Amino acid sequence: HVQLVESGGGSVQPGGSLRLSCAASGRRLTRSTMVWYGRASGKERELAAVITTAGNVNYGISVKGRFTISRNNAANTVNLQMNSLKVEDTAVYSCALCSPFGCKYGVNYWGKGTLVTVSV
């Protein structure tokens, strides 16, 4: 049984930073493409960042240049460093483990999410 648990969310002022972590049990994350999504209240879920098994990364347009996704293989976590945070980054951020065939074939496991609030 695979379980994903996010941590690191909180409240921060605009321009601040947070580091989210997604810890996994039941699966080595190095074997999976992992994604961070953000869902703001009343809006559709948006891609924040993705990292493939080969270590290739990609980012949503709104966060590119400010967020960095990475793996900590020893800890079996996938992390999201969020810098230069904006009010519009406020959302629940969830990590997801994609299908072995790739994310376009769906997500196999979801974490429950962690809330990031950016406000003055």
C-alpha cells in the first residue's frame, strides 16, 4: 500500500519562501514520475512541477523560475522549494505519483495536500 504525505505548508508574506516535502511509504519514489499540483479555492487544479524517473523536470508557467522540484532519494521524498511567493500562489498543494506509463495515463496515488497561504 502506497501512502503519500505532504508537509511544509504554512503562511508566509509575499516574497517569502517555503519548502514542501512529499514523503512516501510503500514505494521508492525514484521509480515513479512525481508531480506537485496546486489547487486554489474555487479554481481548477494546476500543475506546479513534475520530475520524471530520469530526473527531467518541468514547471507550470505561473511558477517557472520561482519553484524547484527535487528528489531526496535517501529520505524517499520529493520536495518543492517555493521562492518569491505571490498572493496568487495561495493553494492546497498535493503531490501525486503517476502511472508507470507516464502522467498522461493518470495518477495512481495522491497525497491529501498541504495548505500554502501567501498574504500581507
